[in-house]
Amino acid sequence: MKSKVLVVIPAYNEALNIEKTVLDIQENASDVDYVIINDGSKDNTLEVIKENNFNHIDGFCNLGLFGAVQTGFKLALQDGYDVVIQFDGDGQHSAEYIRYMVEEIEKGNDIVIGSRFVTEKKPFTARMMGSRLIAFAIKLMTGTVLTDPTSGFRAYNKKCIQDYANDMNNPPEPDTLVYMLRKKRKIKEIQVQMSDREFGESYLNLANTIKYMSRMMVSIFLIQPFRKVK
């Protein structure tokens, strides 16, 4: 039986990118459903969404990535979807890989990560230092090698849809992968290509990057290993 797939697109101030993102899905993954979670955008993201009649849920305030994505998981759980694809609204992910990710879920994997570094080498750049540190921390705590744990391009099966929809302690971040591995969730990476953001700026400036890395390290070493497995 063919999987019922929902692409969840969190969007905050993505007015210049969201149209291209949805058109990519419509052209390259036309057999899946999608929903944009407008996370209280302060620009005209909502206007662009409405002008194009894109499927969406409008959040009246900014909940952050976790709140936006969990809203999508709750919708998927409610409507009986088999697979959720987490897909950024900034145009960096490519919908052509969605079918390969779904295929890997159908083969028995619980989480599939679209990785830039399965077959390609990770560059030694300041930008990739955080990814290397997180990957090292996850390997140290679980023994599992993940080449691109910070990738926001992921597929989740039904069990994980429930995990993420119902538990406030499971943000779609790298640290939660430690807990998922402790739950014996099977994680697979596949090689993908990602584009650079064309418009707007990432929230990860230097100060936010330091805060993010500090939070990830504390969680990976001091929180996730000691959570009660449900």
C-alpha cells in the first residue's frame, strides 16, 4: 500500500522563499500533501500564502521551530498520515529527494535524514564546526555515526509521528536523536544536495550559534541520556 505522506513546512518570515518552496514540491513530489505552518511571520509571508492559495495553518504568534513542526505532526497524527517530511521553507531543500526518503521509511527505517555528507566530505569550515561537534557528541553517547545531524530535512514514520506530536520534550533537533536512538528507533541517512538560501537571513548569527551549540551539548550529554524511555 502506498504511504500517505505529509510535508510539513515551518515558515517564519519567508515571504521571498515560500512560493518557490511550494512550487518545488508541487512539481517534484506531486503525489504528497503539504502544509505550511506560518509561525507568526512579521513580514508578508501570510499574504503570499493566501494569494497563491497554499495549504496552511496560520499561527498568530511565533512559537519557534518546535512549535511549528509539532503543529504539523499533530495534524499528521490526526489525519492518519504514514510519513511526515520536515522541509524548510527557505528554499534550501529539494523536493526531488522526498520519494527516496519515503522509500527508506517503507523499508523499515523510523527516521531518514537528508544528509549533505553521506558520500561527500564535510568541509573544514567554521560553519561546519558545530555540525562536527554535535556529530561527535552523538557518536560518543550512542555509538551511532550521523554525518549531518543538524539537517532539517527529515522523514519520520508513524511511530515517530506519535513521538514528536505527543511529547513536548521531543523538538526536531539533533539532541532528540539521542533519545530516539535509545528508544531503538532506526535512523538512516541518504545523500542529498542542498541549495544556499537566496533571500532573507538565517537566525543563526554568531550569538545565536553559540547559544544553540551550548544548548545542544548540555542536552546531549546531561539530559537525553537520562530521560525515561517511554
